[in-house]
Amino acid sequence: MSDYSSEAEVRLQKLKALKEAGINPYPASFNKENCVAEISAAKDGVKLKTAGRLMVIREMGKLIFAQIADQFGRAQIALRQDEIGKEEFKKFLKYFDSGDFIGVEGEVFTTHKGEKTLLVKKYVLLSKALLPLPAKWHGLKDEEERLRKRYLDMIANPEVKEMIIKKAKYYAAMREFLIKEGFIEVVTPVLENTTGGADARPFVTHHNALDMDVYLRISVGELWQKKLMVGGLDKTFEMGRIFRNEGMDAEHLQDYVSMEYYWGYADWEDGMKLTEKLIKYVAKKTFGTLEFKIKDFKVDLTKEWRRIDYRDEVKKQTKIDIEDTSVKEIKDKLNTLEFPPKAGQPRAEKVEYDEFNDVGRGIDQLWKYCRKNIVGPGFLIYPPKVISPLAKESEERPGYVERYQLILAGSELCNGYSELNDPLEQEERFKYQAQLREAGDEEAQMHDYNFVEALKHGMPPTTGLGISERLFSFLMDKPIRECQIFPLMRPRTQEHKNIKTS
């Protein structure tokens, strides 16, 4: 039996002994009046009542020092035999372990080493931990295990808890900004008959009550929010989870939180100005700075957000004119393109791309190569109409659309445009997308007849923006999976059996 199993068995025996002694190891509540961090800030003689997890216990004869922790910090407590009595002192030594939750009342004093400490007058067990905390968690190299047991990662690594708090500030700041700008928050369906608002492969599930297959949404209600514009609302936004049944990498997951806003009587120029203000506001509120290190780039959001012309940039980097090219030429070029070697890498990296048989998809693959060489901040503008089925065509640049994407550290981190509100043109674009789907393109958009019907009742000029939690992960300079609190993990064999048989 391993040491881990042996300790777990000892703790089970302690639990049994607690119950036999008439001590409830899992009481329903505790009146916690102070957070643990107040111990370190209080003056000597101040009385506090707090609670937290026991982290370290050190016995020194008739004195016990322990460290407790809660959401706001850690601090030291002390139990002295002549203060709490011999029986209570022995009971603590007999039943308590690191990992247990404890409630304490006492008085603050300063040790001879200068550390603020709570001298305990009373204590109570709040939750008996039956498994020990992992030893030397910092030395554990298995990232999968860290993410699978994120609660342990949080206990051992305070920066994980800080990240979770930052993420809450990130969404709160975004919501605060939009509400100040006059937007109202809405909630639209997650289950849909037809997916819309993005090029992505959806998840499919079955609705038992209606006996029909439905899709999990791939956007935060884009087509629904535009129907609200038809209905007479001028400014709406929604934050919520979206689902895309695609690949996983450092920047992409299958389910994540995103925000989309829609603004009537405004165009993409208005959208770019508002989006820049929004991102700067959220970054400053969340991180306290507008300067970031992201991957191998230094990104300064205070610099001018330049405009990057789609056609010009592709031509500059690849020598291909997207107005005069073919599937073969694009594939030939992609097969020769390389990324410069990064620090510590011996050679350049070949470009990998998704297979395609359509020029529009090929152009998109070329752009995905080009964007990786751009630091930003900047807005990519004027992508071709063929890859933008929901954006309004530019009057100044026929064949291109009034669409923008924020480029930071080689990636696209938001997507906005002047919304197409011509119902007949929208119908034609949906028909083209349907042809792509019939030809095997699972990411092409579906024809949404109900949305076209809504447009036929008239939608005002509108601009919209989508921005996901990928921006947060970039500003944290971490893979997106590490920035989710509980990312989806492949179950272990036994867990998988439990799922199947439950």
C-alpha cells in the first residue's frame, strides 16, 4: 500500500473516531466574521473570528503553530495548551490534519520573529479531509493532472486563484463598459434548429420532448440579436457559452465563453472605435496595464491601432493577388511557406494548413499564415466577400466587405463588421454557403430561412462584434485551456465506465 493510501486509511479511522466521540465532522455552517488575511493586518489584542483550510501544522511541545488559508490569503494561528486546556489541545493533535477546514476565534499577537498570529481561544472542525494534499505539488510535471484536479492546483499555486479572480474582473469590466454605453444585456437560445453567425462545425444533440435533432450554438446569438434589431432594439449584447466541434490547440477549445454586441444605426467604423475603447477599458480594469508580453511579442495597446488591408498584406507576404489566383496556385504557395525559426529552434517551421477545394477557403489559409507575422495592435480590414457571408459589401471596394478583426501577437482576437441587412443578397450568400456544405465543407454556414424572413421586414443599418475569452488568455500569456477553470478532459478508463453505466 502506498504512503498516500496509508494516510487516507488513517484519516478514515480518525473520521470514525470523531463520530464515535460525538463530534460532527461536517457541521452545516460557521459564522465567519473575518477573512484570514485580517490576521496579518490587525493590531495586537484585536479579537477575530475566522475560518479556512489548515495548510501546515507544527507541534512544539505545549504549543502548536499552524497556517490557515482562505480565498483572500494565508496567516498563522497558534494553539497553546494552557490557553485552550489540555483536553482540547490533545483533541486537536489527535483529530486534525493538513487539509481540514477549521473555524477559530482568538486574539492577535506578534511572535518574537515578528509574525502576526492569532492565538486561538476556541476552535471547531468544519470539514474533515479524507485525502491528503499532494506533497510537492509544484514539482508535479503532469499538466493533465493539474487541470483534471484544478482544485488542488488552486491550493498549491496562488496564481491560479488569482487568474480566476482576474477573469471575473474581465467579464465584469466588459459588462460595465457596455451598459455605460447604453447596451442592454439579452439572453438568446443555446439550442438551435439552424446554426448561424460563424463558420464552424456544430455539436448535434437530440431534443427528446420535441423528438428532433438540434444544434448547440456556434455564436452568441448573432442572428437572434439581429432579429432584435428588426424588432426595434438599438443596442444589445450577450455573454455566454458557445460550442464548436473542432480541433484543440493553445488558442482553440470546443466550448468557451464569448460576447457579442449589436448596435443599430452604426457601421464598422463606429464599431472599430468602440471596440478599441472597450478592449483598452477591460485590459486596464483587469490587469492594471496596457502593455503585455504575449508569446514572443511585446504588445502595447497604447500605440496606434493601424489598419491592415487584407489583399495588400497577403500580396506583400506571399506575392499572391487574391483577385487573380486559383486553388492550385494557393496550395503550391502554402507548400513552400515557412515560419522563421523561433529562439532555440534549429530550423524554420513548415506551414500546416487545412485541406480545401474552394478558392475562398484557400485565401483564408493564406491569411492565417500572414497574420502570424503581425504583432499589432491593428485591425485587419476589407476581407473578401467570399469568406464573409454575413458582412455588408463595401461600396468603395466591391468584392470586399466592411469587416474588421483585431490582430494581436499573430492571432485574430475579435470579429466585427457592418451587418448585411439586404435580405435578397443575404439569401444568395446563404445559398452559396449551402452549396459549399453539399460539397463537403462542414464549416460552411447553414441557410437560415427564418432569419431571411426577418430581414425582409427591415433591419436598420447595424454593426456587430464578437470577442471571446481567447483575448483573456492572450493577455494572460497562457494557453486558453489553462485559463478555463475546469477545462473538459478526457475521462480516465474507470470514469468513462461510470459515465456509460450511470
